[in-house]
Amino acid sequence: MADKRDYYEVLGVSKTASDDEIKKAYRKLAKKYHPDLHPGDAEAEKNFKEVNEAYEVLSDSDKKSRYDQFGHAGVDPNYGAGSGFGGYGGYGGFGGADFGDIGDIFSSFFGGGASSSARRNAPARGSDIEVNVNISFEEAAFGCKKSIAYARIDTCDECSGSGAAKGTSPTTCPNCKGTGQVRVQTRTPFGVMQQTKTCSNCSGKGTVIQNPCKNCGGSGHTRRNMKADVNIPAGIADGQTIKRPGYGNAGRNGGPHGDLFITVNVAKHDIFERRNYDIFCEVPISYAEAALGAKIHVPTLEGDYVYEIPEGTQTGTSFTIKKQGIQHLGNKKDSKGNPVKGNLNFTVTVEIPKNLSSKQKELLKQFDETLDSKNSAKKTGFFEKVKKAFQGF
């Protein structure tokens, strides 16, 4: 076990990473290596276990503190077992000492030893599960209900989590007499040292299973396909996560289930683009509508909206229709009790007519000749200004 990778390296974070950064890195890697995505892939399963082991330590402030101080020896009672001191006169540290729990160091001298076993058998919360759900742009805007299918680890129904076959129960470990620990003597340059180690026969549990449950193979847990109905609130954005407490994997030793985290993937829209709670789009208008002004139909999430644009509207001009955007998350209300919404912003693009007939071309030429400085930049002496600006070059 001495070849374990550094937990920070496993998650790809620095030692100064915040709890949120550690959690974010864990979710990304757990999703990447999840066994459901790589059935039969031993390497992916190995990586998944390594990532979960790293997160279990770094997400627990006490374990993280011990790991930062002592490394793997501070959190794994079996790490480096049997190696003795790290070399007389060297700086390798107490390579053979069991730092699985700091109390074990003192117990080796003062006769303790039951505390680590008790903690090891204490109820432990189950791990979290993260899944994705795909929804449309409109479903994100107005909210929807989705049924999520996923797999989780549950307590075995046959043995109720004991791991023993029906009608039997785990028995006291004959090796450690139920303490989960054994005393061993190690010869060192300073003499014979007595220390406490985790019992290898029961892995520190204090009990052994003589007749394992056939349904779970003695683990006490089985994989089960689940479904969860999730209400996705109006206004949710791409990448946001919904939490369902208690829908994650089962805990150990009667501990509570973990949580289910559902990350929402919102599809792109053919017309609209979202920025925060505002939406944006382009609306084509004709040459005549731009010149004369007109009432045009603007698409919104709730149907067409009639908007009057002024005469002389130039291509690229933007307009705003208030409260036609996305509803604010959390069902916020204004002073009148109406949902708070963002705005719809649209930009007009003037379409230049194509494939003109001879008559249409002649009419346009006649029209162009009627323009003067009051209604055309070309007639205001623009090119004379350009000429003067470049004089002397």
C-alpha cells in the first residue's frame, strides 16, 4: 500500500483548495470514471475507487487535518504496516507505526485500543450520486417535471445489511476477541516496541461472517435501479444542480443515505440566446419597414409580440421588450405579486431585396435620385469630408 498516490494529486487540486473546489473536482472525476459508464472496465473502476477514497478523506475536516500532517499514515491504519521504523538515524519517520488513529499510538503504551474499532463500526453516511438530465430551452424557462433513472447502492433486503445469510448473524472475531485490533511486537534499534494494529482477520470490524448472504455476497449492500421524480424550477440555467437529500448511496453500519445531485443540461434554442435572465434574438425587417416604420411581429417565449419600430430604423438597432425574458429562479415576485422576469432584447436586420425586376430597379433609381441631405448620409457631403480628412497624406 506504500505506492498510494497523493490524494490532492488524485483529485487534481492544490493543498490550499477550498471545500467547494474539492467537491467540484470530485464530482467531475466521479462522473468520468463511474462504473455505469464503463461496464467491465477494471481500470475505470480502480480510478473510481481511488477518487472516492481521496474525497472521503479531503471532504472530512478531521481526516484532512490528519492527512495533511501525517500523509496516508494519518488516515489508513494499514498503510506501511510491518515496516518498522524508517531507518535508524534517518528521517523516514515512524514507518511501522499505525497512524490510522492518533489515539492508537497512545493505546500501544497505555493499554487502550477499543476506540478506533468503535469509530470504524460507527454509522457512516453514504456517498453522493451525481446524474445529468437534458431539458429544452422552454422547459428551463417555464419549469418542468422529469423522471430520473439512476443506480444506487442500497442495503441488502435479504440480510438487512448484516452481510450474513438469512437466519444467521456475524460472530465475534476469534483473532481480536471483538476489539477489531491486535497487539504486535516490533523489534527496533531501541528494543522491542509493542503497538496496536487493525486485526487482519476482520479488517477492524470485530466480527466475521461465517455464512455470507448469497444476495449481496457478504457486503451487506446491493446495486439497485432507481427512479426519482424531480421538479425543475422555472428559470434554471444550464449547468445548475438540484439536490435531492437522501436519494444517494446507502450508508454503512446503519448510517444515512447520501444525496442525489442532478445537473441540468439546457439545449440551445434556434432563435433565442440567454444571458442571465435576459434573452436576445435578431428580427429581420424589410427595407420599406425600416424606412417608413412599421408594426412588426417579434417572437417571444409566450408567442408573437407586436412592436412598433420608428421610421428610419437602421440595421443593427436594438430594442427592448420588458418582462418578456426568463423568470427569476426561486419564483420571485414583484410588488404586485407578478413573477419577476428579465427582458427580451431584439436587434433588427434590414433585408436588402434580391432578384429585382427591371421595373423595380428603375423605381429604386428614381427613388434614390429624390434623396437629399435631409434623409441620406451620402447626400450630406460625406465623401467631401473623407477627401478633406486624407489631404496631406
